[in-house]
Amino acid sequence: MSNPSKNPAENEPFELDRIDRAILAHLSRDGRISVTELAGLVGLSKTPVQARMKRLEQAGVIAGYRAVLSPLRMNLAHVAFVELRLTDTREAALQAFNRAVRAIPEIEECHMIAGGFDYLLKVRTTDIADYRRVLAERISTLPHVSSSSTYVAMEAVKDNAAVALP
């Protein structure tokens, strides 16, 4: 999805004005909105909206576009959060873990954590038996994993991948 820049200046915050924020708010709700409709919503003509979108894409503010899939319709409603502790947290070990975790499709998110454990995973599977298999065969065999704790989600109260705009 995203392509982190090798130029440090491109990783700095990008100044957004009111129109940019409006464009981003509409695109985050509906990435397939036509430029003409978007222009009408933000009060500009089509050409300046296209130019702004291109500038936001080039600056990396818009990192990409994608379809939002329904896990329920795809029989992937089981969600577990997994705390992982590693045996080694030196840079080489972290890089090896990071590379390996990216190869497991059931891991929807992986975050390095500052706290009582090292990583927090969001794992999506068909059911508890499928999760147990993924935990035993894939997660537990990741490099440097020493222990895990699983928390099964009973209900998603808020599940929003959109970035909140200030």
C-alpha cells in the first residue's frame, strides 16, 4: 500500500489546508467518488481538485486506494489479538521477526509495542480451530518468539481504518 520514501524530507508532516482536508475526508469515506462529484462537494472545479489530489498522492499523504472487504461475507469473522514476547530484541532479531510476520496472511496487523510485551498482532481466521492452527503452525514458529497471550474479540464496537482528520 504505502511506499516509504528514502528522502527524510518526504516523511515529514505535510501542510494541509481546509480544501485538502475536505478532499481527504470525502476520499476516506468513498475512494471511488468521481472527481466531478468531489469537486462539487469541496466547492472547486474539476481541474484544481485533480491537481490537489495529484499533489497529495505525490507527497505521500494519499498512500493508495483499495477496496474494503467484508470479513463476514468471506467467512473470516474470528478476530484474535495476540501479545508476543521475544527472546531477543536486538535489531537483527527484530528485522528477522518483521520479515517473517509479513509473510503470514492471517496476521492483519502487527505493531511493535513499548510496554510489558514486544508485539501486538491482530489475527483474522474463520473460527477458533483455524486460529489454533495458525497460532501453532505459524505464529509460534516466528523467529525469536518466547511466549504469547491471546485475546479473542467478541464484537467489533468500532472498526475504522480511516485516519481521523483534525
